[in-house]
Amino acid sequence: MLASVDFFIRYACIGQLMLLAVLFLQYPIAKKLPIIERCIPVLLTICFAAFLLLTAPFVPRPQGIARHILLWLTDATPFFLWWCGQSLFDDNFKLRRWPRWSLIALSLLALWHTYYFLVLGGHGPYHDLNHVFGLVIMVHLIVSVINNWRDDLIEQRRTARAWLVSLLALYFVILSVVELSNTGLNRNQIFMLATSILCLIGSTVIGLMMLNHRIAFIQTSNHTLTHIPDTTSELQGLGVADSELYERLKIFIENRGYLQSNLVISHLAAQLNCPEHHLRKLINHRLGYTNFAAFLNHYRIEEACARLKNSPLPVLTIALDVGYGSIAPFNRAFKEITGETPTSYRNKIPVPDSN
């Protein structure tokens, strides 16, 4: 009886996963993505489907090349999940920006993973080691989601942070622990039924959120803001409370309040005497920023550029003066916005003619 219910739930979930892949590819934003970024969410749904097939209570279980392919996809799931999670929740995540050596190492690891599972059939100590890798990157994903949660200005994505990726990551943590413990629990009918139910719930919720356009699976953001709107026409659509908050935010920017060190959105909300979620909504909907760091970086780097042009102070001093706690985050933000380092930017400034 349990096996029959399990079969039904698994195949219902696989059907939903395939529909999710098609639905994602129909998103206008997906059609604008590079081909590799467009394929990752689709591959993730295929990996989940492979996991459901591989762990189903078949008698006999898949053998030969069919088993090898399903095992390859199943063991790759945590890595594709990490990639999707970073793309969804980190606006600055771009694989092409990684150092070349890291991309080469990643490619070699992918080739080895393919050879190990498709040719060797997953027999050997690397299988357990791969579970350890999966566990580590799931922990990393959970930590990064938590670390960036407060900085996120998109309310729906904040909600998704709270449960969606954490739930999926927690599931893989539990699965990895079960696999590594060699208890045989993963072959227990009740455990297998519970995992299929969890997958079905997850795919259903994601599908509903996509259909309602409550979240975009890969966010694009406009981090460039050339001015603060200050005309009546540009403020149309704001309620009285939002208009008053917007005026206070303009004064804050005009007074260069963004130069405060360790400034987070909760501190700014307290200074502007408003609820934090109202401020997040205003910055996101009216100014176009998807995270608070991008909002701060725009004004701080603009100020830093002016000081690099007009002041002989060292770069570190300027970085501290414009609100950064150390040189590393300043350099990252500066290069992200200007495309070059602060030193190279300063070196390009013409030296005034002494005559």
C-alpha cells in the first residue's frame, strides 16, 4: 500500500517538475539569460526527477547505464541547487567573474564527476566524499542566505529566503547524513514516502509562486541610479506616508548620511522614523535597487570618485571616510561599479599643469 502511494506521489511530482522547467523557460527574463544560466534551473528539475526515480521502491531497481545516469544526476543535485540559490538570492553572483583558475578547476571536477558516475558506476570512496561536498555547499548556501537576508529589499524574495532554499538545503543535509551514516534508513518505506511527499509539496509551492509571479527565479537588478527623482510627476503614485518618507530619505542623501560606517537598513529606518519594511519597499520600488548594499555603494563610490580626483589622501583613508570598514569591500564595490580599481582610476586622472 505504501509503495503504491509512493509511486503515485513521485510521478505526480516528476510531472510538476517538468512543467516547472517549461514554465521557467517561458519567463521573459529567462529568454534574456545566457544559455548556461538558462539551463541550470532546468537541469535542477531534471536532477530532482532523477532522484525520485532512483530512490523509488522499484523491484528490481534500475541497473546498468540507466542507474549510472540517474546516480550522476542525483549526486549533482546539491551543486545545481547551490548554483540556483546563489543566482536567485545574490544579485552580484556571476560565474563568469570568477578567476580563470577556479573555472578550470570547476570544469575538471565536473569531468571527473561525469567519468566517475557514468563510466565507473559510482563505486568507490569518492561517492561518500561527494556526499560530504554536497553537505558542505548546502551549509554554505544556508549561511549565505541568512547573511544576506536583512540586506534584501525584495519582500517576496525575503520570504523565499526564509523557507524555500532553507527547506531544500535542510533536506539535502538530512539526506547526506543518512547516506553517510550507513543506517539503511534511506531504504525504509516510510522515509522514502516522506521524501517524495516533501518533494511534491516543494514543487507545488514553487509552481504556485511562479504562476502568481510572486518571485523571479533569477533576478536581474539595476544598480545604476543617476539621480534622486525630485519632481512632482516622478512622485506620482506615492501615498502621503510614502511621500513624507521619501522626502526624509532625500534629505538623508543630501546630508551624506550614507557615509556612516556600519550602516544597515534597520539603523536607517530608525533614523528616518519609519518601519523597516516600508523603507525596503520604497528603495526597491521607487529607486530600483534590489539590495541595500547596492543602494549604499552607489552613493559611496560616487563620493569616493570625487575624493580620488580632488584629494591626495591614501585610498585606504578615503575608503574609511566614505563608510567602508576595510579596503577589501571598498575595492570590490568600486570595481563592480566603475570596472576598475581605485588606484587605476586615480592614475588615469590628468595631472594639473603647474604652468
